[in-house]
Amino acid sequence: MKLMTDTISSEIGEILIVAHRRAMVAVDFAGYGERLKRSLRARYGEVELKHSKDPNGYASKIRAYFAGDIDALDEIDVDIGGTPFQAKVWNELRRVRAGTTATYGEIAERVGNPKAVRAVGSTNGRNPLTLVVPCHRIIGANGTLTGYAQGLDKKRWLLAHEGAVLG
């Protein structure tokens, strides 16, 4: 499968995006490229990555997000993949609006499995579309920042950028 890639500079590091003709399939920060490639191979088999300037306009939308249009990412079509449970969780994460947060327990309830808090956390950590599927908006039950594959400093910055108020 041929996929288009681009790199975007941001205040918190370079961001890699991957897309096919219809949707974005992966987003991650530079330095996590091997994890991104493993995720793509698991979903699509062997892939050919080819640089493309602003594939499907997605790089422009991410730049707009960093320029202050915090809802720009909502307009990006995604191909999430994953198991049915993972897809449910990731789709639910997209419903958490910029400037707000939810807990792992709240997401577990919203997907109809209130006891699956740990599974939600694990799924959150496997999110192939960081930023666009906003796993950074998910916090611990006591309001603390917990787990973010790209580091808590980035999570804190993203939440502040979006205007989220933390306890």
C-alpha cells in the first residue's frame, strides 16, 4: 500500500503525518517513527511511504491547530483501524472537545463497559493518530495527568494550548 507522508514543525516538536487518498492513518511526534512504522505494518502489511506536501490538506489543518484554531483537527477524516473495542474507544476520544478533558473511567462508561478502565488506558496508549484522536485529553480519575506516550510535558502543553482547566 502506498501512503503519503509529511512533517510539520510545531512548538513541541516535529510531527509526522501519514495518509492515504481518503483519510489520515497515523500521526506521531518525531522520535517515535519506529512505533509508527510498526503500527502501519500491523494494519496494512508492507507499506511504501512517499513524501507529499500537505496530503489531503491535513498538514494545513494541524498547522491551524497550533496557530490557535483548536477545532481544526475535528475536520480531519481518519482511518483508525484496530479491534472493534479499540475503534469504539478511539471514536469516543474524538468526541472529547478541545478545552475539555475526560477520565479513563468516563470513556469506559461511554463505550458501554464501565469496568474496562485499564483496557481503555491500554487502547489510549496504542492510539495511532495522536492529536487528531485526542488521547491527551484523557486524565486520571483524580484529575491528574497520567500516561501519554509522547511525555507528560507535551500532554500538559497541549491541554494548556486548548485552554483546558486542570484541578
